[in-house]
Amino acid sequence: MTGAKAEKTKNSSTSKASDKPGVAKQKLITINIMGKPHKVPADATIMGAIEYAGHQIIRGAGCREGYCGACATIYRLPGDYKIQTGLACMTMVEEGMSLAQVPYVPGEKAIYDIEKLKPNVTAIQEMYPSVFRCVACNTCTKSCPQGLQVMDYVQAAKRGDIAMVMDLSFDCVVCGLCMLRCPAEITQPLVGIMAKRLYGRYLRKDSPELALRVKAVEEGAYNAEYAELMSMKREALSKLYYARDSE
């Protein structure tokens, strides 16, 4: 986070807006961002509060909707000694919260040729031996903002159950908070990624529907539709996007 604006300027503009007829005053609470207190709206997400406080987020933000894992955040609440974790775009602020963003957690990624690996415990042993240091403390699961059973898929990796690792880690956004908190220094998300690749290469069921769709794409069945989309202006694309059917 960089580029903090002058507090006086922010307060001035806020007060002018709230003085206008028909503009409701926002309820403000105090939170501590990187050790400095700020007044922010009580109904803001951590990301919104950071920007309201005058910081420009130039890293640690991607989708802003809980899908990319770029805004990993740690925080404490008054009277609670525990460090809490969450995604800044999804976690709401609370009075007295003290927070800091963790935009990137380093982890050593194994380099491998998927064609030379097999979907069993040997692949885990060779590529991510740190998995076997797991002490089953469950800290990784407690720190996951997605609510994934991280320890369970680590245990599945130790057994060589690649399908189970894939299934339990499927919704991982690779925010790195489990790696940050793990006392055994396991790189859980990277293990999950390898398991998903192994599953896709060796264990997945064939999908006739997918094969037909790929063939249609290759034969140009959607070229005209694609060209039409590419010619549309941003406003029309946005309207079409938000009007689409979605689950």
C-alpha cells in the first residue's frame, strides 16, 4: 500500500459531502492500518476501508470479489490475542481492528514434467517432501479464508490419495495464508495444484461433451460470435455480461 493522501484533505471532502441536504452521514469506526489509526465507514470491507483511508492499493488486489486470493490480510481484534486471517475484499471491518495486508507469501515451487510423474504418493515424496512434516495441528485449516479442509488434503497427500487432494483443494485461491501460518512450513496450495494437474492428466473421466465442444471450436463454429464480441464497445459488452444467465 502506498500513496497515502493528506488526512486533512480527506476529512474536508467528507464533511462537505455529509453537509449536503439529503446526504446521510456515514457511521465511522476506528481501525488501525499498518499501525496507524483511521476513521472508516462501519459497513466497509477491509479493502474499501484501506482505500477510504487514502491509500492507493497498487498490489494485493485483483478480482475484488474473492476469487483471486491476492488480498490476503492478517488482523487482530480488541481483547483477542489470536491473529485472524481473511481476504480484504470479503472481510468486513470491526471497531478497533488492527490489520496488515500480506500481498505475497513466497513458496518454493517444484519443477516437474507431468508426463514423468505418476498419481501416487511417490510424486508427493519426490516433489513436496515437506508434506510429511505435517504435525496435524490444523492451523492451515483455521487460517483458510475459503473454509477449506486444508489439513485433510495434506493428510490425503501423505497417503497418496491424489483424487482426494484435488477435491478438497479445488476451491483454493492460493492466497498463501496457510503457508504463512504453518509451523511445518508446508506449501499446501502448491501441493494442491500438482494434485489437480495429476488428476487431470491421469485420473479424470473422459467427457464426450467436452470433446465435441473442443472440436466445434477448432472447426470455427464460434468465430462469427467471437468477432461480433470483439467489435462491441465496452458499454455494450458490460451490459451483455451482466445480463447473462449464471448459476
